[in-house]
Amino acid sequence: MKKILSALTIALVITGTSFSQTIFGLSYEPATPLGDMTNFIGATSLRGLSGSANWFLTNKISAGLTVQWTGFYEKEERETWDFDGYAITANAWKEFYLWSLYANGKYQFKDVEDEGNFVPYIGLSVGTMYIDQNAQVGTYEVKEKNWRFAFAPEAGFRLPMGMEKQWGFNVMLRYQMAVYNERDISMLQFLNYSVGVYWKLWPQGERY
């Protein structure tokens, strides 16, 4: 998996010079669990980061890569857990650490060469999620580590800044889903609230 992603990244960077523009982004991404995931952890996480690179194929359509990390943590006092016919009542510490590796496509509703001051867009990411689930009840510890198929629709907007609109702010909602089927969680689901910055690069010789 790592070799495939590395090769894909290198290929996109090399071929990116033929596209009209390249956008790189870094974002802070808190997240809220949804659906079955709340049976394990229900607390909103303030730990989340993402990085992305997108190349415009047309003046409104781009394709690229996204790497996203989220860490969920929750402590519950005196919880009772059932394990194979017996029960333990004790303090519980529960964690999810998630790495999402996506290929994405986006459609923005304004021409990339004439964006103005507000650029709404929608997108869809498809790829894989590395899921590290941990629970400790008293001295009893449960761990699950898996790679799972994942996808994530998103909607947001960019606020271009600078004299040449070469950088700006990005605000987005991303709804992540992964097929899990572990410990009463059939579908892992959570909502990212993304706020970040982006910057543009143009092919050499095209901008000036």
C-alpha cells in the first residue's frame, strides 16, 4: 500500500506541470463520531489534521490526493463491559486513531482563472483507512488494527487572498465512512469540520 501511494504521488507531481494550476492545502480538522461509532466513542475530537494536493484537469474539475489523521479519545467512569460470558466493571479508556489515504476529485462552481473572492465546491474521496482501535477496562485491554475501504463526500468553499489570489483560506465539511464490521460497528462514520490554508502553483512560464 505504501509503495503504491508513493508511486502515485510521484507520478502526480511529475505530471502536475502539464495541468493549469496546482493547489496544496493544510487543514485543522476536529471530528464528531456518528452512527454505530457512537456506541464506542461519542465525544467530539479536537485532534485532526490533513494535507492535500490537487491538479486542475479543466478550469472547474481537479483531481488529487488527501492524507488525513484523526485521534478520538474518551474516558468513562465505572463502565461495565461483557467479555465472553463474564463482566468487568471499572474505569474505561477508549481510543480510535485513524489515517485516511484518499484519491479525490473536486468540482468548483467558479472558473479557476476567474474565481473572485468566494469559491464553493463539492468533492468525493475514495481510498483506504487505517483504523487503530484501543480499549482498556481496568487491566483488560482490547486492540483492533485494520485497513478498510473508505470514502468521503465533502462540500466547502475557498476564500482567495493576496494580490494574485495565490493563497487563501479553506472551510469544508467532510463526511468519512469506512466499512468496519468489528465489535458492533458495521460502518465507521464521522464528520470532519475543516479549516485551513491553501496556496497555488502555476506551471513554469504560464503565470508571467
